[in-house]
Amino acid sequence: MNNSSQLPDAVERLGASVIGLSTRRHGGSGVLWRDGVVVASASSLWRASTVSLVLPDGEQAQGEVRGVDAATDLAAVTFTSGAMPVAERAAAAPPRVGDFVFAVGREQSGLMQASFGHVGSVAGEWRTWRGGRVDRLIRLDGGLYPGLDGAPVADASGQVLGIATSAFSRHRAVVLPVATVERVLEQLLTHGHVRQGYIGIAAQPVRVALDGASVDGLLVSSVADDGPAAKAGLQVADVIVKVGGQPVGSLEALRELLQVGAQVRVLVARGGHGHELSIEVAQRPDRHCH
């Protein structure tokens, strides 16, 4: 920022879209992402179905928790937002290590608070330890003050880069980028959760011979009774080589190809030869199988 006196203005502009959240057990911050839709931290809301909102003008409102995704620590809350401005998202190039950033939260008393720092590290797509897919790693150079989980993190001009969370790192907060928020939010508003494909297997990466060639695949170690894979004839010791014509050398690659409701062609190596099966992808009932 060329003029440091512009920073308080940027904080104030973003603060006009920041909301305090309070449940019986937790408190946190959120930001008006769409008209009537607040994005917040899933861990701050715990299992609440409603939440008390503290608005920038000091008024209080009741919000309805429309959905939570523990895998990305994101939640969607809806309420009647009136004339509140929606936070402006950054459309410029992705942040770089060393970029100045700030987070704005709101305490349950209504007091606005801000935290200032820098981007500590950046990288490509990654998965949280809870299995959530995040489009880009943006790690801050420090942790978060209490109450800033779910707060928007902005660049020096006040445009939002993403949502702050301390759920995935003990010492360094991460920013869930705009692309991730948009993708998860759409599913939370539509389904109340993030739908994840399931075929009912446990598997691990291996290298296997298929028709005389060596290829990467996933060795099936168990098949759930009455699951989609079992119904299609997949067996323990089969090696999944391709799904929908795409190679699957890792569990992450498999997850990306399992769209709920889709009928997928699965190429497996069985006894050194290829067999093709058709599996209908279901919605994953738990977090233990794929």
C-alpha cells in the first residue's frame, strides 16, 4: 500500500461486512459473502443449528446454520442482511510469500478487532488432515487471535483473499482461498454438507503388471458388503488402474473422479489382465472408505 493512512480505511470498509457469531459454547467471526449468506468457521459453530449474530451497527440477529464442512472448517449461515455490503473479493494474482495481509473479526460485544501480518508460505492444491480439498495453500506467518477463526483475510487494499482458520495447524493459521469457499459454500447451501463420492472400498497405492506393462494403481484391501463396488463385482486384491479412462495412482486422484450419482467405468488389473466394471457412485456415509 503506497499510503499507510489508507490502511485504516481498508480495515473499516471490510469491517462493514464482518459479523460476530455466538453459540452456547463458542464464539467466532464471519463475513457477509453473499446477500444474506455469512461464511464462518465450522469449528466455531460446533453442532449449533442457530447462532446469534452481532452486526456491524451493533444490532443483533438470529442466523440459521445452513451447513458445515469439518473437512475444510467452513460453515454457511443465512439471515436477513438488510443493507449490509458484501465483502469484496480479490481478483488479482494469487498472493506471494511476504505480502502484507490483515484479518478483521468482531467480538461478541460488537467490538471490531484486526490483526496484521504477512503471507508466510504459498503452494498449490492440498488436503487437510480431515480430507478436505483446498485449492491453494496460503499460510500466514503467525497464529490467530481468539475470535478470528472464520474472519476474512484481505490484501493491503482490503480485498478478501479467503477465510482464516487455525483448525489445521497448531502454530500457523491458514487462509482458505476464495475458490475453495465458493465451491464449498455452493454445496452447503444446496445440500447442507459437501457431498463426497463413495464406492465402498479401502485401498492403497501399488505398482502392478497389466498385460505385460508396469502401471500405478490402487490395491483393493477390503470391499464393503452391499456397497457400490461389491455390487459391481470388484474384489479384494483387484488393482484399480483407471476410472472413467483416467489413471488413478493415488487415493486423491480416485476421490476427484468419484462424483455422486455418476456411473463410472473402472479398469482393474486382475491376475495380470485387465477387466472393466461399471460402478454407480454413491454418497459417502462416513469418513473411512472411498
